Amino acid sequence: MYQEVEKATALIRNMDMDEIRMISEAVADQKTFLGKQTLRSLTRGDLVEFKSSRTGGIITGTVIKVNRKNVVVEAALGGDKWRVPATMLTKLAA
């Protein structure tokens, strides 16, 4: 997979602005699709993890509530509640 990313990066570096806009829209669409797919797969009580933009660390917790765009996660350590975009979550095996 890493080689594919390197190839894509090399191609992007040779694109003009219109082509980059098209790629940007495709990436945004795919990100939305994957986020909605993640939302549909999550239910209350699921174990998830995400990388915190505040602390830079990986937070593991339990899904408390699934909203339209975000998921409320209660951290396993400390019990803090986080509202996290679905695109940032990874569902873990229970």
C-alpha cells in the first residue's frame, strides 16, 4: 500500500490546479463515505480508538452515543467524554 501512496503523491506533484481540485473533491467524497460507513457500523458499547489532536496520543474508549456526524466516546482511562468525528475512529475487537 505504501508504494501506491508514493505513486499517487508523485502523480499529484505533476498536476495543475484544476486536476488537484478534482482530486481534492474525490478525497473529500471518499472521506465522507468512509465516515458514514463507520457511523453505521457503530453502536453504544463498542470499543473504539482515535488519535487525539489535543494530546497527540491514542485514546481508547467506549461509544456512549452515535450522532449524525460525531460519536461520543467515554475514555477508558479517566472517563473523559470526547465528541469525535466518525472518520477519526477505529472500531476495535471486543
